[in-house]
Amino acid sequence: MKISGRIFDVLAKRDFSGSILVKDGKVDSIIEEGNFDSPLIMPGFVDAHIHIESSMLTPREFSRMAVPHGTVSTVSDPHEIANVLGLEGVMYMIENAADCPLKVYFGAPSCVPATTFETAGATVSTDDIETLFKRDDIVYLSEMMNYPGVLFSDPSVMEKIALAKKYNKQIDGHAPGLTGDDALKYIAAGISTDHECFTYEEALFKVKAGMKIIIREGSAAKNFDALIPLLDEFPDMVMFCSDDKHPNDLIVSHIDGLVRRAIKQGSQLWNILRAVSLNPVTHYGLNVGLLQQGDPADFVLVDNLENFSVISTYIDGERVAHEGKSAQDFKQAHNLNKFETGFKQPDDFSMPYKTHKVRIIEALEGQLITNELIEECTVLDGYMVSDTDRDLLKIAVVNRYSDQHPALAFIRNFGLKRGAIASSVAHDSHNIVVVGVDDQSIAQAVNGLIHCGGGLSVANGPEVEVLPLGLAGIMSTEPGEQVAQKYIRLDAAAKELGTPLAAPFMTLSFMALLVIPQLKLSDKGLFDGSSFNFSEIYVS
């Protein structure tokens, strides 16, 4: 096979008119010839950190949706399904991904469960991690969220890090807001990346200390604008990722969207292409081609630098997508799940009045971090209730793995005027998280998910609309386009209830993520991520 165009050599930082000869899935030769201005031939794009489960699709379906955007590989952390099903869930992801052209490289989950302050469905032990490290397709120890364990040399944490070093695996970081001596100690332990930086100053400190920064722009967490100046300052230390990408957003773009934004913001082209190809490929040791002779023939054809529309995607010499359509057919996957809680009553979500002042979670648009507020609650008939006028709504987390009483608190910035929204996609343990205006709607939204074995739901009085996610309660086995359309309808229904959030379900899914400061809610109670301990909702 011969493909001609304008070839972009990221290693040499030069582009030239020429042809690529592909034989047996590899770049057989590259010839400078002709006078071609288009198409632009570039190395394929790599998402340097993603949880495929957050697309609500199987790896195979994610592949079908992603390759039209020029994605040829992902560095994927399967800890979402691992928190539900343990090693069995990780193996499911590996086996499903093996049946797709996308080069999916998984990590061994380092923190399952993420903390001891919540209920997860499974544990990934040190022995499990060693079992995974013996596989060639496990290329790293995935994000070490337990940074207090690193700082205080927790034996279990240090054993996992030692295993990664023994098997020559990279170690991914997760330390939002960590700077100074604590960050230096965290990095010195061998942790090589962080995708959780949310300010330029934090990222600058870490990159100067030798840590590579992965600029994240997902469906909820958006750090691109704050961090993109780092790219031209430290081009060999920056990568791009989505982390979490909902299916409706995946229809529109993937890493190609970040390339377009970086070009429009004036970043140097060679640095951009390096961030989405060379840097992740060399950092993680991926068997992904970089348009060099003898490399796997993994590349994309792009129309021009202004539109940057991907015409075709090639993986191992095969054209896997062309003009926005994947060459891969849908294939039905089987389900695995763990959902063992019973239906709830409205009274389960009532909150007796004890004191006027309470701690409140303040959700922030486009961020995983939250703030802690202390305000007076609204009381009716001896119970604390939601107050839509002040945007103080009730939030609950329901243990999905056994029948326990829900944990309750209050939250601001969801903006609902009626009804409730709920999700069993609730990082990292994937219990049910729900925000609502009244206890009846909250119970209805929760029960809609319990009936389906997980998913997303919108309740407005007696009416409940659900997007079922029967695979571990976090993924669908339906075609990606169908999941995306159902999600779009459910997102619109949530916004009809009054929420101003751009991605209310994605934001909701992070309100139980205890390892991200400051105030979150687990199935066991309100949690302060700064002190890394439980916090009382009532303030005397």
C-alpha cells in the first residue's frame, strides 16, 4: 500500500512531500517525492490517561467511536470496573479490548478500593497487581490516588510501588493541589506523571521537579486553558488526556479536539504533535508507530491545519476509519454485575433537625474539586429539607453492595428546581449518588437504578427516565450511538429540572470521589479530603 501527502516527522520536526509504503502492517519505507500539500500524514493520537468505563461503553465500542477522531491508542486505567468486580472486571476489559483495532494499554489499578472510608465491591490485592504486571499489555501502575499513603510510607502502598519498579512499569500519579516538600516526596517515590493539576502554578512546580504533566480536558474536569502554556515551555514533559469522556462528547471529538484548540491558541505545532504521540509512546513504551521506517503503520490523514478534520485513521496498516465512520462493526458483549441493595423509601432520605448550621458541599463547574461551605439549613416540620431558592439541595449516597441506610448531606450549584437525578457511575466505588429537591423524587430516582442494576436516572414526581448500564452498573453493552442518544435525552431531562451544569451527570459522578478535596460524600458519611477523614454535617 502506498499513501502520498505531506508527511509530518515529529522526531525530526520537519514536514515534506512524499509517500509512505506500508507492508505487513509496518512502515516499509518513506520516500520524499512529488509536490503534495495534502492530505497531511501524521502519527496517530494517543489519549495518555482515560477510564474507558466512563464513556459508558465497552472497550470495543469505545474503539469504534474513537478511531474516526484519529485515536490509535489509549493508556487506560480500569480501576472503575475493578472497584465493582475486582480482577475479574480488569480481565473483562482486557479481553474485550483484544477484539478491536484500537491499541488499548491498561494499567494495574493501584488503589482498589480507593480509600477505607467507603464501600467498594472488590479489592485488588498486591498479588493481583503482580499477576497483571506479568502481562505485556499492562504497562504501568495506574494512578496512585493514596498520596497520604506515599507520604507516610504505608507498607501496602510502598509494596505496590516496589512491584512496579521490579517489573519496570511506569507509575502514574494523582495528587491534586499537592506542592512543596510533600510533592517532592511523592515524586521521589518514583511517581512520574500527574493529570490532576488544576492551576498553572501547581503544574509548573511539579514539572520542574521532574514530573510529567498530562493536560486533561474531559466531560467534567477541564484544565486545558489553565495548563496549556506549559506545552511550549516544557514540550518533552507534557501529554494530553481526556480522563473521563461521555459518549455524546465522544461523537464530536476526542484528542483531535484538543489538537485543534492548541493550534488555535497558538501553541507550536511540533510541540502539539509531540504531546499526542511521541511523549506518551516513549514514556509508557507503547508499541505504537511514529511514522518511522520499521514502525507499526499507525497514522492519520488530516485535511489541513485550519480545520484539522481527520480524513482516515490507520492502525497496523489497516484503514480503521474513513470520513467519520469506523470500519468496525458493532458486536454484542456479555454482562457482569454486582448490585445487591434493596429498594428505598422516601423516609430513608429524611434528615432530622439537630442544629441550624450545616456543612455544605459546593460543586464547581468544570472541576473535580469542591469547596466546603457552612450555612444555616432550612427546616420544615422538624426535618432539614432542600431549599431551591437558596440552591441548597439534598445529596445522598446509597451503598449498592449491601442494604444499608443512605448517607445524607447538602450540596450547592446543582440548581435543580424540582425532581432528582441519580447515578451508579459514582467514582470510585460506584455506589448510587443522588441529588434532589424532595425525598419522593430522590427515592424514585434511586429505585429506578436499582431496578435496572445501575445506570443514570432522572425523576420528576412519579415519572422516572433511566439510561440502564447493566455492565457493572457503569457501562452499556448497546451500540455507542444509541447510548449517546439516550444520554443526550437524559441530560436534557436533567436540565429541564433546572440544573445549569454543562455535564450534570459527570459532575454528580465525582461528588463521592473522596481522594479529590475538599468535601465529598461516601456511603459512610461526609468526608473532608483535606484532612482525609470523616467530617460532621452538623456544625454547633
